[in-house]
Amino acid sequence: MSVQEYREKMSTGKTKRQDHEHQEQVYLFNWVAIMERQYPELSLLFAIPNGGQRHVLVAMKLKAEGVKSGVPDLFLPVARGNYHGLFIEMKAGKNKTSEKQNVWIEKLSEQGYMVEVCYGSDEAQDLLTSYLEQPKMQFVGKK
């Protein structure tokens, strides 16, 4: 099933897109599964489960394990151009980044990572494609 077919299936009938950001991220990972042959590095893209509503005990446990508020939603640990990797904060509709997210975006950027906010899976797909088409970073001492 193509991503477009999946989107059509999810947007018809009684299915409501209540959690827009979640659904856009699902669309993105369906696209990733399709595009991994063309861009094998996409297999390294993963989600950082630091958002969403949780039971208070689960939230306490995750905080104790090191989960931090404001960290971007996705990470691609692939160096390209002048960047060590790519963090993506997914948004949908008119959602804006929080102050904690803005702090993380700034700090990660200062450390040599590309950090972008994408409004929907289409923007994230375009970003991932353009990022992966940059030249590979050259590492000292590695052939």
C-alpha cells in the first residue's frame, strides 16, 4: 500500500484524525518504509517518545529514566553536509513549538545538528530527502 493509499484510507469513513501530529508521523514512517531502498539511511530514523498523555506513574518512571520534555520528536543519526545528524519536531495545523522545545532546538543546533520543525509529513519528507542528498560528512582518520 502506498502512503497516498494509506492517507485516503485513514481520511475516509468514520476515522477521525483527532491526533494530527501522531497521524502525520505515522504517514511519515509509512513513506520511510517505502523509500528505504532509495535512501538506506532512512532505516536509522527513529521516534523519541517524550510527548503525549500518560498515566502519572508512567510519566514519573520515564522521567526517572531520563526522558526530557521538549526534545524533538524524531532523530536521524546520519551525518550530512556540516551536520552530525538531523532532529525533526513534528507539528500539525497551527501548533507552535513550546519554550522548552525552542531551548532544545537552539542547544542541539549549537552542537552541530540540523534541527527543523515540520508541519506535516510532506514537509518532513522533503526535509529528509534534501538532507540525505547533501554530501556525506568526511571524518578525520576514517577511509
